[in-house]
Amino acid sequence: MAPADQKPVVFSGIQPSGELHIGNYLGAIRNWVGLIDTHDCIYAVVDYHAITQDYEPRELPTRVFDMAVDLLACGIDPARATLFRQSDVAQHTELTWILSCCTQFGELGRMTQFKDKSARQADNINIGLFTYPVLMAADILVYRAGYVPVGDDQLQHLELCREVARRFNHRFGDLFPEPNPILSSTPRVRGLDGQAKMSKSIGNTVNLRDPPEEIAKKLAVAVTDPNRRRRADPGNPDVCNVFALHERLSPPQVCAWVREGCTHATIGCVECKRALAGNMAEVLKPIREAALDLAARPDYVRDVLATGAARARGRAAATVLLVRRAIGIDG
Ligand code: TRP
């Protein structure tokens, strides 16, 4: 294995939404863990991004802590990857200011997430919400990362980051690589309502720490193929979100059994869901156990984040030094 500093640098961030759900895990975090073997991975819990949306300050520390616990429980190994809290590394915000001077007002106004979020919190369209993509660009570029695992909803932000890097390089000399996205190979899982993406704010999630009974209870009311109204109706697994979860979590024989049974109405949704609940609980068991163990050792978790922040800070400071020289601030 190549030494750490020769592996390609990966950066990604996740908002401190509290506990991770299975949609986060299957869509993103599983990839984050997989990249650690082959890449120099830097992962941040992005609390400065979180404060752009309405939130309760008293809850933020717990949200960050729970997210860190779950990331570690999923297999982000702090001995082989860097995990930290964004606000602990001040260079992210320092670089944000500099990059904002290389970003056009019009570009940010075209960001679809900005437009969506502004519509949702019309009474708080703060400047942080507007410059959110610049902070995200700084997160990535401050480590001169070449690769960024993201969901497709973040591609526009990443494209902006590439544009800003290009513009900086053109004006001040080649300093930043243009980071490439690493997209998750499996499409996003929908929530238990079968409609929207799985999301804590919608309340349609299975959380990684949900015990088996809770998983079974949530799945029991999950939406399946809406055209299968009765047990005797044949169903269509290809439009059923419960089947989509089977495909990601259950062994191939089980998926084949469900497809066969559903399309011929020889099994009902109840049996299908029971099988899924069992497999899901099985997949989540080691993660849940690790998370419960970590949550009981808060000092250890805080120590991991502090160590990660110190390591990240050293690297970020080196980049900011080069940036300040390039733009004419330091000698
Ligand atoms: N905006 C990202 C999201 O909501 C989170 C994020 C912040 C991020 N900074 C990042 C992702 C840098 C990748 C790289 O999902």
C-alpha cells in the first residue's frame, strides 16, 4: 500500500442531522468507508453548513456528537482516515472569504438548492444560505482534494467548485486540482413513504440505531406497490420501495423469492416485509452495537474529533499559506 501522502485525496462532508439513517448509509457512508483503503480520506461533520438553516442551538452539540458516533460505528476508522468537525478548522472559513472573491453573484443565484431552500424558509434567506456552495468549495479545496463522494443533488455545487478552482488558478497560478465527483453506484433509496428521499425532516427513515422491533414496526407501515391492494393481487417489485430495500440488503435468493412470490401473489407484503426486517436488523446489528458502545464513551469520541481536527488543521494551514502568498497577502 502506498504511504498516505501518495494516495489520492478524498474529501466529503455530511451535515450534523443527528443519527444516520439507512438511506445515508446505503447512499453515501458505505462508499466513504470503502474509499479508505485506496484513498487519503478526509471527512467532516459540517456544522457551519448546518447553521444556514433554522435550527435549535441547544441541540447542535448532540447532533454533531451523534453523527460522529454513527460515522465511526459504520467503519470510518480514525486511524486510517481523518474525521473532524468543520468548525474546528478555521481555515475553511478563511478560504471561504478568499474564494468568495472568485465567485460571481449570478453563479450562486443559479444554484437550485439555494432556490429550493429559500422557498422553504422565506423569512430567513440569509447570506450563509447563499454562499453555502463557496464554503463547500473551500472544504474541498483547502485539502486540494481530487475526489469528492457526493449524491447527485450536490453535483451542481461541485461543478461550481471546479469553476472557482479554475478561475483561481487562472488568475493566481495553478494551485488547486479540479475535484471530480464519485457518485454512489446505487440510486438513492426512498423513504418508507415510498415517495420522497429518505430524510429525517420528513420522518420516513429507519435509523442505524433502531432496534429490531422498531425496524419491524416501521416497515409494517411502509408503502409498497400502490396497485397491489389485496393479498391476491399480483404486485410489481420494480415500483415497490420495500423491494428496492431488499435488493440492497437481502441475499440474492431472498430477492428472487420475493420477486417470484410478489408477481404471482404467492406471498403477501406482510411476509415480504418480515423478511426484510430480519435482514435489515442483521445488517444493522454490528453498526448498532458499535454505536451504542461509542455513545457510552463520549470522551473517546471527542478525542477522535479533536485529533482529526488537529491533523486537518495542519494540512489546511499549509494550503492557506500558499493561497495567501498567491493572492498577494503574504510576501
Ligand atoms: N452540501 C453537502 C450536503 O448537503 C455537504 C457538504 C458540505 C459537502 N461540504 C462538502 C459534501 C464538501 C462534499 C464536499 O450533502
